[in-house]
Amino acid sequence: MSIDYKVTELAPEFVKVYESPDPAAIFAYSPGIAVLPSGRIVATLDLGGAGVAGLPGRKGELEPGKPWQGKVFTSDDEGRTWTHRTDFPFIHGRPFVAGRSVYVLGHCNDLTIIRSDDDGETWSGPVMLTEGEKWHQAPANVHYAKGNVYLVMEKMTDPAYKGWGISVLAPVLMRASASDDLTRRESWTFASTLGFRDAIDEDALDGFGVPFYKVEPGTVARIAPGRPAVRIGWLETNVVQFTDPNHYFHDPEGRTFHLWMRAHTGGTGFANVAKAVENEDGTISTMLETVPSGKTIAFVPCPGGQMKFHILYDETTRLYWLLSSQTTDSMTRAELLPPERFDLPYNERHRLQLHFSKNCVDWCFAGLVAKTDHPKQARHYASMAISGDDLLVLSRSGDERAATAHNGNFISFHRIRDFRQLVY
């Protein structure tokens, strides 16, 4: 007798916030979500692909040659319907509230921001916070403490680096008073930069399979046809603060913020960690953390840490919630993967999972949020926000019409009702 065990998805039903009019040429990326004090939900996303250049711009004009376009949507009925509010000319936008305003921060090489003072109805034009620099990120979390807003953007420490430069990315903690005008550069304090290759000697790593593939500096390794590997690195950073005095990483003065990052190693199960410490003079220094032995720590266990994940601290449960991608076959040889499977074995994108933890190291499985049954489809790169007793999830998604699991054709909104009841 066989027994069919099934895990019930927490939020399989969804509403499409945006759907591509041409899945082969216009891809939906970078879902970001925020809940305003009024209860209104703000969702952001951006578009990529060859078809984007012919789409109307922010004021209706065409913007030829620009392979991206950001969008803002709002909902006043708990996510059942969505209203398009504006477009913006940058990527990786992240919506967040500060004071009486709501902002969207992203980058088009330089850091760029827009602001709304009327609950997301109307928006300012884009304002650049940097000049002549190269930045990166994904819509990660935002932390509030001491009247300030804290978030992380990632700076390219070697702008001349060719290819996917995750080995030269530096997570930069940014701090601003929530009551200031955050479209002004002087409102922000930027932490010092620490690039991955400057912090971690890849050749000295041993004993836990990192890196999984050998990639020489300045090269790309061809693991199998159509399946390249790049040098390892960190990216897509969340910021957390440990207020539990029993935690080894707790700072009783409240000046330390930990940076939890996607660990691109070619394998699964790890995240990267660093810390940013506020100094007496107001500057912020970035460094690796140490453990009681005196050894530095740069990798921590993290289910789904190999892909973009989102960490959210819930004051009610005093728990950290982790939304990440679940892998099922990262040890299949690359050359044996089915053709429709995207990239290398670790890069699986069709299952969203939820965990909780009191310390960001020991994670308890809370449930499978949503999944698809085909490797070409996707539920991944999601962001989340708390609304009352519910957890709101915005996913980068795709169905059978999607170009690949990476290049999905819609952004989906999911609601996990009474999510705190998942704690055990």
C-alpha cells in the first residue's frame, strides 16, 4: 500500500498585479511591496527584455534603447484589484515608508529615488543620489530603529569588472532620519564598502564545498552547454538587528546591524553574513563578524540562501520570517538537466517556502507558500510585508508561456492569512 503525502500550499491562489503583453520579449522582474499606515498596499516591479524599448514611458513618450521600465501600483481592497500609478526609469525599486512619505529606491547604475506625499497617488520625478557610480540590489527589507530608516544597496567596487560582478559587490548600509527628505543626498549616511573578494579568500575556503565549481579569476566556466558559472560572491542584502541579549551577535549599545546576503557559491543552503557598526562620530564601518573562537564568520546556514530571499522581523512574535526558494535537485549533474531547466542545478525557481527563526541561524519550516509543477514556470524572488494578522507576498512568477523560469511573464500577489498561527 502506498501513501500519498502532500503539503498544502499556504497561498496557492493569487492576483496578477501585472502581466506581460508579450511573454517572449517583455519580462516581469523585481517585485517590491509595502503597506502604508492607511492600509493601502504599494507594489513595485520592473520590466526587462527586448520588447520594453517600445513601451510608453512615464509621460507617455517612447524611450527607445532603454531595456527597463519600473512601475508602481496601489490597492485599497486588500490586493483584489490594483491601480497603476506611475512609471519610473530605474530598476530594482523598493517601496518603503519614512515619515509622512513613501519612497521607491533603486538604481540605473546610480542610485535613484522617487517620492510620494499623498499615499502613492502621485509621484515626484526621479532624483539621483549618486553620480558616476555603479550600484546593484534587489527589493530587500527595510529596518527602522532610533527614528531612522536603514536599508542596504550594493556598490560595485570595481566598475571595470566584466560580466556578473557579484565577487566585487559591496553591501552598503544606508541610514537616514525618517523625518528627512530622503530624495536629498545629504539626508543619507553611507557605510564603508567591503567587497566580497576583499573580505573572503575563495582559495582558502575548504571543508564545506564552496565554491562548488572551479572558476578562474576574470573568467566564466562552461559547466555544460548553455550553463555557465561565475566567481562566487554575495548579493541581494537584507539588514537585521539582534535585540535579544542572549544572542551571540547582540550589541547592547544598539549600534550593530547584520547584513544577511544571498551566497552565490554554485551550491545551496548557505547565506553570507557581514555587519555594519555605527561609530561615535556617526560614520558606519562594514566588516565581517567573529564567533567566540575568534574566527571570522562569512557563511551561515540558510534554507534557500542560494537565491534572492527576504527577511522580515515581526515584533508580535519576536521572530524573523524568511521567504526563499526551495531546491529539490541541486545535485543533478548540469549536463543531465532537462533543456527547459534554467541555468545550473542550484538555480531552481518554482517553489516559494516560508521559515521562521528567533536568531536567523536556526530556521523552522512554516510551509510551502506556492509552487508550480514545471521547471520552466516560477514562483521566486518574492518580497513580503505584514498587514494585520496576514503576510502579504509579491512574487516574480511565470506560467507555461514564460520565456524561462528566470524571465517570467507576471507578478503575482498572495496572502497568507493568520500567518502567526504557523509558529510551533
